[in-house]
Amino acid sequence: MSTGIPKAKWGSVKYSDDASQGRKIGENSTTPNARCVKNLGGERAMIPIDVSAHSQLGKSFDMRNKTRYGMPDSHDNNAHVHPGTTTSRAAEVQRRQDKLMEKLTVEEAEEERRQLAGKKENGQLRKSREEEERHTRDTQKRKENEVREGHARHERRRDEEEEGEEDLWHARQEQRLRDWDDKGRRARHDRRLKESEDEARRICHERKRDEKEEEDRRMRHEREGRDRDREMEERRVRQKLKEKEYEERRVRHEQEKREKEEHRVHHELKLKAKENQDRRVRNEKKLKEKEKEADTHHIQNNQKLKDEESRRIHRQQQLKAKEDKQQGDQEEARKDKDNSHI
């Protein structure tokens, strides 16, 4: 009679939500012990390893129906049943196994709920809470394992007392199967250990790659920042050079403008001086001409005055001569008159 417990549930390994931390949680494991493997990333991978309760409770024999629980489905679970045996003991074990699986299912649901709730948290707080919860779960599982181991030892001793030497053959069969289970368990453990190491190495490699990418991104950002600063400095230098060149060009333009203005003023002054010189020459020439004309006019006036004076004297002489003649005529007339009287 089979317990109906899938073998994959025993000692199965599940990843936590924070896979980047390289941590594995052995859920549903019936053992309090766990081998810690230091991976390349510095994290610890938890790999559950089964102890005696694993094989004695989950994969034990019922000494009365000689049935190995937890056999694969391809095995014939009734291959070792002897005629005349009872299955009441198997039914009790089956009931205990069902209760245990129901409890483990509840624990799985609770663990999944906690993991989903833990996704919303971050940083050291979540890590410390996970460590504390894992420690609490490990403690609780260790106590449950101790109780199960005690029950299993008690059941085994009772079965051995009941069966006695009659079950030596079954004990040898159980030992053989247990050795086979141990060998398979060791192989599974080695495989899981190698997978864990590979996973840790992969996580370490990914973390180193992410760190390298982050470092490259930071260096590229710093390099781009330096390039921007250098470009801005070069732009400022070019701007200063342009401003200096513009100032020099402006000063040179003003100097040329002043020189042109001075040249224009000097030229105008020369023109004015030449005009003044020409005007002065013309004025002097005109003055000389006027003086010459004045001299000529003065001479002419003097000549006219002399002529007038001469004419006046001549007229006076003529008048005097005329008067003298008239007087002479009057004298002669008077003489004649006087002579006539006589």
C-alpha cells in the first residue's frame, strides 16, 4: 500500500524570491540539518540533507504488509506482501502521512504567502526577517523531526519485537532498499550540490558582470562628464578669444576711424589754408589794383583840379580883361562924352 506522497516533495529545493542573493530554501524538508555551501558570490546556499527520519518515516517498511512506502509508481507496491498479513498498520501510517502532508501543504502556502509579501520589502530588513523566519522554521522542523524520529524508533522497535526473527529477511530487504535509497539520495544530493554550486557560480558571474557593467557605466558617465566639462571650457575659451578678437577689431576700427577723421580734418585744414592763401593773394592783388586805380584816380583828380584851377584862372583873367576893357571903354566913353561937352 502506497502513501501517495510524491517523491519530489521530499527534500525538494525551491528558490527564494530574491534569486540574486544566491539563496535556496529547502521547503518541505523533514530534516533540521542543512549543508551550507559557500558559493563564489559570498552568499550561502541552503541545501537540505535528509536524515534518518527521512528514510524511516517517509520510505519505511510496514513490517506486517511488507510494503515499501514512497516507491516510484513504476514499482509494484505489493511485490513484497506475504499472504495472511494485515493492512491496519499501513492504514495508520497512511493516516499519519496524510496529516503530515496536509500540515506541510499549509506550511507551503504560508511560506509562499510570506515570500510574496517579502517581495514588497527590500534591503537588510527583508534579509534579517528572512533569516529570523528561516531560523524559526528550522527550529520548528527540528522539533517535529525529533518527534517523528522518536515515533519512528518506537514503531521500529515495536515492529521488531512483534515480528522478531521472522522479519530478518524483510530487514535485509529493507537494508538493501535503504542502501539503494541512500545511494540514490547521495547521487541526488551531489547533483543538487553541483547544481547549487553552478547556480551560485552563475549568480556570482552575473553579479560580477552587473558590477562591471555598472562600473563601465559609471566610468562612461564620468568620462562623458569630463568631456562635457572640457567642451564647455573650450567653448568658453573660444568665446573669450572671439570677444578679444572682436574687441581688438573694434579698437582697430575705431583707430582707423580716428585716423581717417584726422586725415580728413587735416585735409580740410590744408584746403582751408590753401583757400585762405588764394583769397589772401587775390585780396592783395585786388588791393594793389585798387591802390593803383586810386593813385591813377588821384592823379586824374589832381590833373582835373589843376585844369579847373587853370580854367578858373583863365576865366578870371578873361573876366578881368573884359572888365578892364569895359572900364577902358567906359573911360573912353566918358572921355568922349566929356570931350563932347567941351
